Amino acid sequence: MFLRKVTTKKNGREYVYVKLIESYRMEGKVKQRVLANFGSLDNLTPGKIKSLIASLSKLHNEIETGDNQLTNVDNLVLQMESLQARLARSDIRHVMEKAIRCPKQLDLAQALVIKSAAGENVNLPIQDVCKRTGLCDGTNIQFYHVTKKLGQEEVRQALFHHWLLSSGCDKKSAKTVFIHIVPAVFKGAFYEGFVPEVFLLPEHYRKKLILLLACDEKGTPVEFEYAEGLKHLPQQVELLVQRMKNQARIQAVVLDAENYLSAGSKNYLVAGMMPDDEKHRQDTSYFQGVQVQSHGQDKTKELQAKLARTSAGLEMIKADILLGKLSRESAIRKRAAMVLKDNDCQDMVAYRYDQDSNSFAYEIKEEMVNRKNRSEIITTWGVKGFNTKEGSLPEWVGIHVGRFTEISDQLRIPLINVCAEYHYSPEIISGHILLEVIKSRLQEDNNIADQEVKSGECLGLCI
């Protein structure tokens, strides 16, 4: 197909039209036909031509990536029951009911949570995901207002009060909460404007933030706030700490590796990263920060292959015991040890043999596997003036904030207002941060549940 200018004359005037032409073959001859008429060349301004190119580019991308997106949505459909079960297990929907009383809005909020929890593979607008998966459907405006409501104080307070209590914080017993300072970027995606029936090229919105993520000692987020610059950072820290103190008896410690805060306040303490020559000051309390980094995909697959080969080898031993081919304890233990050694799994798999019952069992140590699949960065932090009467300072503190350095727009809808700053209001950005916090908590709850299930399965491996 191609575009052709066609010139005609009428009443002594010359007119130029633009047509879309297609070549085709009929009876061995090449012919041409008109597929579309774009009208007079005088009406095709550079802006309209650019819009047409953008529209064609958008259509090309949709066709090119359509199969992948359908596959991703199919995967999301398969995850639906699991995701909804996780929501029910975490009581998130039940807690949100206290602040979102409209059933329709509650269903829309749940759809947003599920899309966010499904991960970056589902990169479609929220409406498309809902239509293809059977989630609660709504208009762009409805989803926008629900996201805004998630970022408002009523919903956040209900969830954070629940999370603070679940982490052991209440008005009676003191608890230490660690506030991580996370330089982050909010990434939005929208269409800058419209001409009739034609989208303009999508523009990407970026906003730099300083995220204040309040976590328990394991690194699980319980609250957050954000500042739009260093100038507002102390004020936002005070706001976050006071909000938590209104709900529970806590002692807040801010982890300030870059020395953004010159000093603490009566409401919170500041922990700095300690150099080696200052790790034994008597006026300072210390703890270790543990930051976990996962290995690449190739390393993970290699580890999974080793475990698969080990399991296959140990299952063969079980089969030989059943068939009577193996009966001597020394021979069984020697062969099992060889399987572990050959696959370098001595510290990841444990086995046992009971001669009285002639039973053989093995267990994969999930915690050790997780350690093998990641690297840990250990840092030392020091806090001056820590009050042991207002909470205890643990020996180890989890630092799991890497996922929060980029917060992505889960709606992917056209601008509600011509001004991007108005569209991405503080409540909308907070709503998206809250979705990321919920996602991280759901994944952690799921990991704990998986470990409990696998531990139960391992105990049942005995024949």
C-alpha cells in the first residue's frame, strides 16, 4: 500500500487529493484500487499528518505485541484465584471496607490491587485487563477516582492501622519502626491530547520523589509518605512519624545513609551508616542492615536444575528401597551423599533413613535455597540516644526497598485534565505507592504460605 496525490481540474481550478492505493494481481496482471480517500491536500496540515503517523504507529505496536499481551492476560486469568485467595488471606479487602463503603468502588479497588499484584507483565490499561479477565469493569473516570481514594487519608489510615497492629505495634507495648529514605521516580503514561478519532503519540510523565517507607525490623512496609524535594524532607518525616504515633506506641528511627537530615527531633532518631573506625562508640547503639539482591535468571535456572537432578536421584533411591534393591543402611547413605555431592546440594537438601521402618525421606531447605539465590549486603548503622524503654533495637534490620525506586502508573489511561501535574495529583501518586506496598505485602504473605506448604510436603516424603 502507498499514498498517491491525484490532481483534477474543475471550473478552471486545480485540486489535489490524497488517496491510499493498494496494488493487487488479477489474471496475471497488476492492478490498483483505492482503499481510502484522505480528502484535499489543503486540509492535510503537518499536525494532522503527524497524528495519522502516530495512529498508524500505535496500531502497528498493538498488532506486533498483541499475541504477547494476550498471553500475559491469559496468565493473569490463571492467577486470578490465587490472587483473590491472597487478598482474602491478608484481610486487605476487609480492612478497605471500613473506608470504602460503596461496593462498586470496593470491587474496582480490588481489580486495581490484582492488576498491580500480577506484575509488570500485564502492561495493558486497567479497562482492557478487566474486560479480558472478568474483573470488575469501570470507566476511566471511575478507576481514576478509586485510585485517588486509595491515596487519601481515610483508606491509608485504615490499612496502616491494621498493619501496625499486625506487626506488634499498639498503644500498650512499644515498638521500633525504621523509616527508609528511598530516592524514587514515579513513571506515568498518558496520551498528551487528542484530535478527532486520532491519538497523539504517548508521552511519558516522570516525577522524582523522596519516598519515606516505614517498615518493621523484617523490612515489611507498614506506612509511607513522600517529599518532592530535600527542602520538604524534614517536614514530611515529622508528618509520617506523628501519624504513626497517633495510632501506636512507637520509636521511629530514620535510616539516613546520605545524611539528608542533620539531626533528629523529639519525635524520631536518625541512624547513620558507620565507618569501621567508629563502630565502638559508647554513646551509640548499633544494628546490622541486611540488603538482599537476587541473582540473575541464568543463576536461578542453574540452581533449579541442580535441585531437580538431586530430587530425581533421591527418588531413585526411594524406588530401589521399595523394590528391595537397597537394604543396607551404609549403602543407602553413601549413595544419597554421592547424589548431593555430585549436584553441589549438600547444604540445600537433607535426607534421613530409618532402618526399623525401612523408610527414606528428604527435605529441600527453602531458606538455604533462597540464600543461594541471592546475595546479602551487610551494613552497620549507629543510633545516638536510643531509649530502650520505648522499644528494643534489634540486631538485624531488613532493607528491602529496591522495588520502590520506580513506581509505575497502573491505570494507563488518557489524561483526565489537560495538565499532567493535575492528572498526577499527590493523591493519585500516593494511591499508586499504596498499590506497590500492598503488592509487596501480598508477595511476602504468599512466600510465607508457600514455605509452610513445602515444609509440610517435605515432612510427608517418607515412604
